[in-house]
Amino acid sequence: MLETKVPTNSTDASRTKGANARDAPPPFNKRSADVILRSSDHVDFRVRQSILAEASPVFESMFSLPQLPENRKRKERDETEYRDGIQVVGISEGSRVLDALLRFCYPVEDPLLPTLKNTCEVLEAARKYDMVYVVAQAKKQFLSRAAQQPLQAYIVAVTRGWVDEMREAARCTLRWEIRWDSYIPEMELISAGAWFRLRAYHSACSDAVSRLVDTAQPNEEGAVLDWLTTTQWPWFNCICADGAVQKPYGAARIPCRSATWFESYMMDMRQRLRERPHRTTVVESDVGEEQLDNASCKTCLTQKASRKVYLKEFEGLLIQEIDKAISKIQLEVRI
């Protein structure tokens, strides 16, 4: 909550408190400012009310309160603190958070928040002061941090009760091969239930995504790779597949035999997707091309260039199916 610093009932006490404060760095040290925001660690940010009022309805409401007349501003019993004739408003946030918050509001380059902790502190403050733009920008940086530190981001979101951020961080865990038996200190901050629900979400996504490339046997609908709308792929019914078992491929369940290298590719990709059930597992992998390069079939090898083009098209469709499968699964949240 916004609060004006309250000294003891003397102007000397006010001067002493102001003397302990230090000025913020540019652009928050200009003498043309009309209000001073003092952080919890006693850093004074000289700012313009008009800029803050545009960025935050909370500040706008505060600045719209009736101001004391000039002849009452410096009376002995006046509890409002002033510095250089400018009112000082105490803010509960520290200077690092307040500096970032104000830079998002001012016509300067948006700051890059250095850590996940700092990002969450700024996001929390932006929500507190109802700063729509700052919330949006801080959320973007949160997601960027979550992509690299998904478990820590999930835990931070849980401790703050941020449902959207919990789910975003949970999705980010899918990009990583998580060692669930490994310990990180942040685990101490959440319940076993919250950790269990994250594992359950990851496991559900793993099962759903890995099933997309399961060619060992037909699924419940009696089809293999049932998301395929056509079986007109060169690895189906190639001469090298003559000895393979015929299976009902695609949505139409068309009986086909698949090339040995393609079966090996699907087995390898299935294991990879079990560990990392995310589109980037396919994007970042060359296992399909590697299996094709090692094929024993002369036809597949002589037509390798064209088959690789088809393989990229196939992987593009697989990526779309992975996204669809994940979108149908939602992290359970309990606040």
C-alpha cells in the first residue's frame, strides 16, 4: 500500500530522515520532478506525477487527492515529509524493483530484468499498482526465464498463487528431461501435493505425445499413426518393407508396411518424446535423417534427398499434433 513517510512531530526529524536517503540514478534524479518516491531501502526517485498517473490508476488516485495549501506544508505538526520542497511518498518496494518498475513507465528503453526473483518481484509490484503495460512486459520476461528455469519458475508461481504462470511454467518443463529424483532448494517452499501435480501433468503429456509415434501396435481406434490423413509417403510399401508386418496406418486405417529405417526412427523418437514431450524435441533432432542415412535399402539411399524433404514435411505434421495433444492436457491447480 502507498504510504507517506511519517516522521516524529518536528521538521528536524523530517530533515534527518531525508538526509539518510540517497538519490536514484538518472533519469530519476531530475530537479524538475514534482514528487519523490522513496523505496524501502531509502533511495529517492524523483518522478513526474503525470507519467505515473498515466501508467497506474493507483498512482492516479493518490495524486488526485486534495493537496495541502502552501501555507500549511511546513508547519511543525505537519506529518507529510518534503525534500527540496517536493512531497516524499514512501513505497514498500526496494530500489531495484522500483527502478525497473519506473523504467517500464518512462519513455526510456525497457529494462532487462536480471533474475527470475527480480522478474517476479517486478511482476508482483506491477499488479499491485495496476500497471497494465508493465504487467505484460514482466510476464514476457517471466516466460523467458521459465523456459530456462521451469522448475524454479513453477515453484515461485505456486508460492504466489499465480495460476497462469504455474501453467506456463509447467508447460516449459516439457522442453527438458527432468530428473524428478533430483533435489533443488526451492522444493522446500511448496507442498508435496504441488510437486506431485506437476509430475502428474508431465507424465500425462509424456504418455499422450509418445503415443503419436507408437508404431509397435494399433491404438484403441485400431490405427497406427492415426493422425496421418494420407499414407502416400515413400517409406510406406517401399521394396525394403516387403518383409515387414502390415499395419493399419493413418485415419483411414490403410494396410501398409513401413521401411525398417522408418520404424527405427519412430522407436527412437518415441523414447525421446517420453522424456521431453515437446515440439522442440522434434525440431532439434536429426534422428530421422540419421536413420535414413544408415538405411540398407538401395532405393531409399538413391532417393535419399527427396525422402528427406518428405521427412521434414512429416515432422511438420507431427509437431502440429504434439501441440494439439499438449493443449488438451491441463495442470491441476489448487490454491
